[in-house]
Amino acid sequence: MFLHNDEYVVGVDLGTTNTCAAIMTSTTHLPQVVSYPNNLHVFKSCVRYGTQIDVGEAAYNCLINNCPDVVKNSKRIIGRYYDDEIVQRCKAEHQCGVDIEKIDNKPVFSMSNSVTVSPSDVSAEIVKRAIEMTDEYMKKHFNDNMKCVKVAVAFPAHFNNNQRTATLLAVEKAGIPKEKLTMLNEPSAAAFYYCKSNSIDNQTILIYDLGGGTFDLSIIKVKGNDYRVIKYAGDPFLGGADFDSLLAKVIMRKYEESYGVPLINTNDQSLRRLYCVRLNEIAEQTKMLLSCWNNTDVDLSLFQVQSKARGSLDSDSEDEDCINITIEDLNVKGMMKNRHLSKAVASQKFYEFRIKLQAKCNENGIELRVADRWYPSSKTCHCCKNIRKDLKLSDRIFKCACGYIEDRDFNAALNLRDAMTYEVA
């Protein structure tokens, strides 16, 4: 395909757990993978529906902090019927972050405001975000006049007609006109890149794709510009996310063997879903560490589990040993230098309060944690973790672009409760 100096094409890999994009211009001999603001080459395939729609890391952070209406793993059920075995498994195991309902024998995601969205709607938001960030990347690394003339979106070779049609619908909903769109299966895309970059022709090659949601194998016959898939097979539940789930089960088993109580010990389904999400996040980080090391310690600080005496996470019992208190290390001396605040600060008797609090904690076996004075508890959104640097002291209601609204002090209290960096007094 001939490209002018101000034109580029983009390819989108719409993944189950992560999504990425790559571009080619008239001056690039091989595709360049787009890098995103977090300096990664992928973003999470998660979408949060609120006062605005968040996609990627912001949505994923909301998910692990139990914010409602965050959808993940939508690709697993796109184009399937509600009664499909895979849909029912995703529903039973809460794999998509929200409840799955049935409309016209098709699965839809149910939001807290009674609104439903289809898997194609979710995928559309992910593709749209990939295209938007690619446009930002091109303007930053090339020039403002660059325009996209072609978009290629890949789908798994094992997708049937319904799944391919639903994926095509998602891409069209993302605002990509048909004349600019090319759809191709993932192994063919991989084979094309491999063969072109290694000058391979007239061969039969094996492509394996170990992704976030599936493990696929394809045998492809390459002859000139013809890439024909001869045979394909795969497992829709043998991807990175499934490895995370298995590793999470190992962590739970080892914890119970060590302490005699379950790591997750509550009958509240909402809490169980939250803690399963958090545990999968811990498992994913552990998996990444094990890619570099033979063994590693598992950080369970997201569960606020510190020792055997603390017991299990959020047990239904009212065991006071599970309580901890977190306070901020206030710069009282600095505040006393402010002539407008000194009198009010002195009247609060912060030092006396901390001494008495420490004594009571020691008396009752409660762990007193002290967060660093620079910890932005007030300015951090408890939902998406975005920091509002423009927040003023006069702003008593915390409002975030993700749609989260809360009393400023209560938002700060939630952040202190969940603080992962602190000293024990």
C-alpha cells in the first residue's frame, strides 16, 4: 500500500485483557508499536460506565477499588449466545466484573443504574480509545498533519461468523468507516509480519498465540501475498488471566495452610467479588515477578493482612484483632508558624491526641499506622487513584473526572485506610 508523507495506517490488537496498536508510515519499514502515557505498549481492556466513560488503566483502578459498572474480559463472550457454556462460566465466576443478563438470548452487561450494554458496545469503547491514543502518539512523534487512511483490526482465527460480525459491529460503533477498515485474523497478521521481516515465502508455518484470555494454534500456508489458515485450534480458558486465577488459588491454599483460616472468609458476595479481583491483581504481579526470579514473597498488603494474629480477610465475625488505624504524620510545627492557623491548631491538641491514641491501641492490640505527611490522601481519587493537583482547601466535595463524588474528608479517610506505604507507630 502506497502512503504519502502525511499518511499512516494503524493496526489494533483487541485483546481479552490488554489492547495495543501499531502504526506504519511512508518512512517506517516495520510497524511501530504505540506507547501510551504510562510508558507501556498496552492498556487494560476495561471500560467503566459512569458520568463519563473511562477506558484502560483508569477503569481498571476503579475495578480493584470496588467501583461499580466496570467491565472486563468482554471479548470472551462477544458474539456468543447467552446459553453458551463459556458465557455461563463467565457469569458464574464473575469474570466480567459486572453481572451478565439475557436479552433476546444474547448476553449483556447489567449496570447499577439498570442500563445494559452489549459486549460489542464495550469493545467499541476500547477500539475508540486505541485510535484516539494512536492519534495523540502520531501528533507527538510525527506532526499534527498526519492522518489515518486505514485501520486493521485483528480477531482470533477460531471466531465463528457471529463473533466476527459482533467484532465488526464494535469497530463500526467506534466510528471507523467501512472504506477505511480491514479485518483480518490474528495468526495471519502475525504470519504476515514474520514472513515480511524474515523474507519467508512458499512455506507452511505454525503460529501460536498465548494471550490474556486464550491459547491459540494455527497452521498457515504462505505463498506470495496469500496467507491461508489450514487448521486452527485453541482453548478459550488458557490465557494469562487463567494463569492468574490458578496462581490466586495457590496463594489462598498456602495462606490457609499457614494460618489455619481462609484468606477470603465472608459470605457477602459483593465483598467476595472485590477481594477476588484484588487477589487476581496480586497474582498477576506475582506472576510477573516469577518471570524474573525463581521465587518471590507474595505482598498481601491490599488485604491489610499482616500476621497470623490478624486472622482472615473481613471475616464475618466481629473480631477486634482485625482492626488497624491509620493516621497522617501532620507537620504541626509548620502549621503553628502560620499566624492565621496557629491558635486553631493549638486548640486541637494533636500531640496529646496521638499519645492517647497510641496508648489505647497498645492496650487493645490494635496496629497504629502512620502515613507519610506527603501522602496525598485528600487529593487522590479513591476510585481511580488519579491525583487532583488543583484541589483547593476550600473544596469540601471531592469530584473526579471518573465520575466519583464524595465528601473530601471521607475520601481522604478511605485513602488512609487503604494506604499501602506507612510506618507502624
